[in-house]
Amino acid sequence: AQIETRGMAFTGPYHLVEAQEGRNFFSFYDFYDGPDSLGSAGYNAYVSRSKAKEANISSVVTEKKIDGIEGGKEEEFVYMSSAPTTAGPRDSVRLEGKTRFDRGLFILDVRHMPDGCGVWPAFWMTDEAAWPRNGEVDILEGVNGQTVSKTALHTSDQCDMYAHVPPWTKTGEWEWITGIPKTYTGEPDFHTSKAADNCWVMAQHQWANEGCTAVHDRNDTLGAPVNENGGGIYALEWDPENRYMKSWVFSPDIPVNLRDAINTAGSKDAAERVVPDPSSWGLPYAYFAIGEGTGCSADHFKNMRLVFNLAFCGNVSGNRFARECNALADKFDVKNDDGFSDPVLTCNAYIESNPETLEEAYWKIKGVYVYERELEKKKEHDDDQRS
């Protein structure tokens, strides 16, 4: 049913709409069963829930806390990983959320994320059937052991951040691009560089499907450093009424309000739940201007669902394998039909060898928490209320 919003706006306090934890976690998702998409072309196949359980690559495990303060309190964690196959591509897991969103605050409490060469994990939002028209937001994504977090938006035309994001709104920077092939000669142009601040997947002077990509100012916000800290919190605030998206990573230090909101989200009594207040968390590392008066109308993002997946090699991790994992690339070097080293085939050969390092390629998740703002009467001077 349609919600009557005349004279109202989603600008009130946040309220919890989903607490994806423990034994109930998988009930919020469908398991995609099939090959990786052509766009990613990972060296893996995603399997059904029953096959994932049988292969022991998806489970919920009860563990005891050993911090002394909690006195052995039990906690439930979600584990997802992959398994080798005789055919070569690994069996893996891709979860697709059952709920569609048009706004919200999305919080991931992850205690370990997949990491390593040839490994490509992601936690993101999209509407695949209407891509890129309805947008894509990559909240957590990394390849080949990267340690710097990024948030990327991928959209249809006319979604540009240029001159709409003041530097004081965030701590991070835009990714910078150079080496784009020249139009007439095809030669890489290393004399020109620009910020990746145009979200259109076919934006000129950016790589195809680069999108607008914000980069964290710290180099310990993804992969191994976060895992060594016992995990971290990734938060995305998508607020079209207030005309922005913001993104944070917290590891190891977590704001008190955020920690309390997560710890009380599972309470059956709504009065006991702490309301998250992103304005108290400090500046985000990523800030995107969306909505009225910006260079990107709010309708570039709609009807999106959450996705978890774990891919291997493919169009990103594979193509960058020789550059980012050069010692392994030398060891597993595979030539193409023209006699040149092929980074994707080389990455595939490495994955097929089932190295012990792939034991680090697993998710351990405490929970995902989704909040939406309450409807309230529109203020007379909306522009003065937005920040």
C-alpha cells in the first residue's frame, strides 16, 4: 500500500526496521544459485542454501565471549566462505536481500571479512533488473588484499558530484584517475588526471563503470588490518530528504551511540533500543550530494536491496592480479593464445591450487541493522534544516 506523505517528509528520528542477527540472519536473504554475472565474471559459482550448508560454507555458530567483562556470554555469528571444486571455479555464496529500500541507515558489524590475493568480497546495494537506472552503492568492497576502504556509486547519466561536495563535509578524497586511453590513438594518457566524481557508469575521462568513488583517508580500514582488530563497523546513511549519502568505517574505536544502538537493536522492547544518531559519529570519510539542488537527483537511487557476495579473480581482482600480487603472478603465470601473460587466467590457476591463504577468505558477521527515518510534518524552511 502507498504511504500518504502529503505535507510530510522522512526527516524524523531513526527507527529500526531490520535487525539481521544470528539464527534469523539468513531469513532476510535469498541465496542466488548460478554463475557469477558477466559484469564480474568471477572464477566461482554461487550455490543454493542447501548446498552451501552441505559444503559448510554458510552457517551460524554460537561462540562464547572471552573478554572477562561479559563473563562468558554467548554470541551468535554468521559465517560464509567458499569451497574448491573439481571443475576449477570455487563454490561460493551470494545473498540477495528480500527487502527493497528507497532510503535508510545501513550498519554492518563484521568481525572478519574475506581477504587475500584473488579474493573479491563485497557488501553493496543495487537493483540488478534496472541497473544502472536505479543505482548501485558499494559499501564494502576490496580485491587482492587492499587495505583502504572505498564507497562507490554507479548510476545512469546526470549524477555528478563536481562542485557539489565541499571538502569540509568529509575526511576522505575522491579516487584519482589517469591512463585513460586516448580517443583516436588508444594510447594511455598519463598526462591527464581527474577526480572520479561523476557517478555515471559511462562518464567521459573515467574508466568504464568507475562511478564516483570516495577513498578513505586511512590505510587500515579494509581487509587484514580490520580483521586483526577483531572487525569493524561499516555504515551508510542514505538520506534523500536531507540530500546526501554518507559513509563511515569504525575500527577499532566505535562511537558510543553507534555501539549502544547495535547492542540494543535485538531488544524486543522498542523503548530499550538506542536510536542511532549519525551526527554524533564525527565526519564521514565519504559524502555524496544527492537530491534537489545537487548535481544528482534523488531518483537515481531507488528500489535497491542489500547484497553480500564473495567472488574470485574475474574482471577486477583477476585483471589487477599481476600488478597487485606480482610474486604469485610470476609463480602461476599462464600465457594466452598469443603467448602473452594473462592476469585473469593466472589468477584462476592460483585459485585452482587451493592455497592455504584462502582460509582467510571468509565472512564472520555479527549483524546487519537497517533503520529508516520517521515521517514528520515538513518544516517551513526545509533548506535551513538540511546539512
